[in-house]
Amino acid sequence: MAEELDFDIASLQQWLGEVTGEVLPLQASTMRGGGSCEMFALQRGDESWVIRRAPASAVSDTAHNVVREYQVISALQGSSVRVPELLAVCDDAAIIGAPFYIMRYVDGEVIRRHLPQAYLDAPNTQPSIGIELIDALVELHAFDWRGTDIEKLARPEHFLERQVDRWMNQLAGYRDRELPGVDNVAKWLADNRPGDTGLTVMHGDYKVDNAIFSRDLPPRILTLVDFEMTTVGAPLIDLAWAMIFWPEDGNLIAIAAPGSKGGMDADYCQTPDTLLARYAEHTGCDMSSFQWYQAFAAWKLGIVLEGSYAKYRKGESKNPNHEFFGFLVDQLMERAVRFAV
């Protein structure tokens, strides 16, 4: 049985008609999707769209800002960066219960626990997953952000210097359980901060399951999604973030790891070092301090997910993904400790 909508579709139809200048019948249904914002499938006339709505309770003033996310994607439109087409944005919570934006539905595959069957049936095409992951990131980092709305939304100055204090302050707002290593890693990060490696647009949550892949072969990234943490910052954070979930020995939170049901074929799954080398080759980026970024990315993501896990424990979130975040946070802190040496 389909889950009942918690907003009035008629109000949305009236608002969207006023915004677009064309009143068309709407149908909507809930979607399973991201671990933060809520998603709804929207049929408008003959076209398919997706509503991305902020949660009713955010973990911070900046988290889940869908209007900002819309502005980021809008700035990237028309470039080589793979982003979805946008339709409208609304900051009025009265329309459907919280701010939201609408983007075109992309018919493709999201890789989470297992690969699509077509990919499993043609394991020799699976290296394209890693290649596309790196190449789409290279395209994003090549985007000229100066003079765009992204520059206006970001604070590029002294980016790395601000990070440790910023995320420790955010954690303090909801910290209510022991997180082994979080304080020691914070000190190590502050003491070993690398020098400037240049600034680019940072996706902020770059990983395999924040891309929509083609259904046909070889696998291609059709669009990137989830730009709510996008800013201007250090590009190697994105790369280290992507490696958090890339399969390698001992990684319990890897996406579609070899040996798991529906996982990648061990003979065709690239090592992290292979993907890092491709990124370095295409960007010319200095990788000598990459260990710091590996530690920072895992540590920061652990803090981010702890916010949603804290909401779940307090009964402020019904998102089933948030219960699992507790395990993820523990694994992420273990990873951060491993690199912070």
C-alpha cells in the first residue's frame, strides 16, 4: 500500500501553476532515497519530476538547506558538470510542509548495496563505475566558480583552517554518547593541517550512491545528486570522501564490495590507489598530504551522520536510514583513527 502524502497536492498544483505559468494536473508519491531530505515522485502532465524537501527538524542551521542546494545546481547548469534539470524552488513551508525544490526525474540506477543485474551479467564493464566516479569529480573540480552564485554562497578564505573547530562546534550541539577517537583525531588534524592545494567547487558528499548511473552498458554517470553540502573548498576532501565507501579489504561500509551479494567482481574492481592515480593524472593535484584528507573526510562524515543518528535516538526522525547511521559513525571514527597517525 502506498504511503499517504502528508501535504495537499492541490496546494502544490496551484503554487506550481503560478510559478511556471502553466497549470497541469499533478500526481505525487513518496520515494525511498536519501538519508537526509525527503523525496517525492511527481508526475506533472506527461513529465516526471522529483520533489526534494527539507526535513521538519534539521541538525543545524545550515544542514538540509534545499533552497541553497537549488542555487548551487542552478549555477552548475549548462556546464560540463553532470547535474539534473531544475523546475522550481520554494522557501515557503506552508505549501508542502517545508522548503523544497523540484528537479527532473532521471531514469537510471543508484548503486547501493548491490549492482544492477546488467552490471553483474557483464563484469568486464564494471571498471567503468570507478572511472566514471573519478571523471565526473574531475569535471566538477574544473568548474570555474569565481563570479557565480556558488562563490556568493561559500566562504573560500581560510577554508581548511576553519574546519576542525567548525565541526567540533557542530558536534557539541547534539553530542550525547561516547565517540572513541573523535577528540584525538581533531587534535591530530589541527596539528598536521596541510598547506594550500588550491580551491575548487566541492560536492561535499561525493560517493557512488550520490550518482545516477545508466541502465545500459557500459556504466555511465548520468547525473550527480545531493548538493546540499556543496561549497568552495579543498578538492581532495571530495576524493577522500569517495574512497570511504570504495571497496577494499576490511572496509565494512563499502558499497557493493566484492564478496557481498550483488557486489563487484573482484577481478574487475579497481583498488583505491588506481582511482587516486587517475584523479592525480587528470588534475595534476599534489597527493603527498592525502593521508590527512583521508582522516578528515571520515572524521567529518562521522560527525555529520551523528547528527541524524542523534535525531533518531531522540525520536525526532522516522527515517529508517538514520538508525543505521550509528554503525556507520562508529566505522568512520575507526577509519579516521587509522589515518590520523
